[in-house]
Amino acid sequence: MTMTTPTQRFALALTLGAALVAGLSACVPLVVGGAAVVGVGMVATDRRSSGAQLDDQGIELRAAARVRDIANDQMYVSVTSYNRQVLLTGAVGNEADRRRVEDEVSRIVNVRSVVNELTLGAPSTFQDRSNDLYITGKVKASLLDAKDIFANSFKVITERGVVYLMGIATRRETDRATEITRGVGGVMKVVRVVEVVSEADLAASQAANQSAGQRGGTGPAPVSNATPSSSSSRVPLPPMEPLPAPGSAPAVTTSPVR
């Protein structure tokens, strides 16, 4: 197994980020959170069920199509779904557009909730987005270097220096990840969009996911009442798994930390 130093890991994250920015340099009105590109290793170590991971891919693709249909020159929207909860970041021109984007995304099948962090004003610049990717790379590297948390528990999103942590984690892990992130240069604020679970619940959930993987499940069941997208996109969308019963999923903590 090839070992990498923290510097090498950060360089790799930064290189991948730079490639992404290069692809976004031409006034793209919408960014998908990246769940559609998942390696086998990431799937195996993700705390979401395999069904939830597929659903997040579908939610992001459907959200991209819907926002693209209503986009205008004053919109730059980033959509990230984690365990069927959607985070909206970026900027729109007015409050009506802000509400409209949230409304369109919230109607997508299996979206549990929407955290609307869209701001009013001009879209971020290429320099802003490059700086955000640089910060994201540093935060990810710092989390990887920490010995007392599992870095893959968190998804890191940065918007104009504000870092959003999404994931499924215990209170201790969430506080520790927040502490680490706050110490990274360039971070203006940390917002935690985390499903906080107990140690016991986390262990039970991971055991259930591992057991399901060993059984070789057939994957998520399709939802018969799914609303078709109005987009003309021909990207194949994964089937959606029915949402858990109310009260069976952990509560989501959304808390800004300055």
C-alpha cells in the first residue's frame, strides 16, 4: 500500500479542485455537489446506506435540471445532497429567486429537507471559487491528518470563505471537526449541517449497512409516485428508495460557528 504525506494528500486534493474550477470558468449557473462521481472505496466507507448514496446522486441531478430551467444571469447555485438533505449555496439576484429555487428543489421526491444558504447579490467570481476550492482542500487535508475522527464522515463545501460541514457524526466528532476547520487559514465561518447521532446508534447503523452489503442487496426500490423532471437531460437517473418513516432518522443540526 502506497503511503502519502499530508502535503501529498493536499496537493492531490488541490489538483483535483483546480481541474474542477477550470471546468467552471465559463459562467456556469449551477454546480452539482459531486455525489454522482463516487469511487468504490468511498461507497464502502460512507456512513450513508448504499440506497441513500444513490438517492443523493438522483436528487442532485434532478435539482440541477430544475434549477437550470429557471436560471438567469444573476444565479449561481450549488446543490449538495447528503443523506437526502439538500444544501443550497451560492447567490441569486433577489428574494423571489431565492424562494423559487428552494421551492423547486424541495418538491423533488425523497428530499427530506432543504437548507437554503443562498445569498442575495452578485455571483461569486472565478477567483472566489478558486479560493473556496483551495480552502476546501486544506480543510479536507486537516481532517485527514486528525487521528481522533473519521474524516470521511464529513462532506466539505466552501462558499466565499464559509465552510459547510455535512455528514452523519457523533457530537464529539462534530465538535472536533468544527474545531479543526476553524483553525484552517481563510475560513470565515463554519456552518454545521450534520445529523448528530449517538455512539450506539452509529455503531448499529454501520453494522446494518455492512450486513446489507454482505448480503448483496438488489439496491433501492423505485418510487412509484416519483415526479418526472421537466428537463430534457438524458442523464440516466438512479431509482429512488422510499424515505424512512418519520422519527426513524436522526435530527439534523444546523448551527453556524463564527
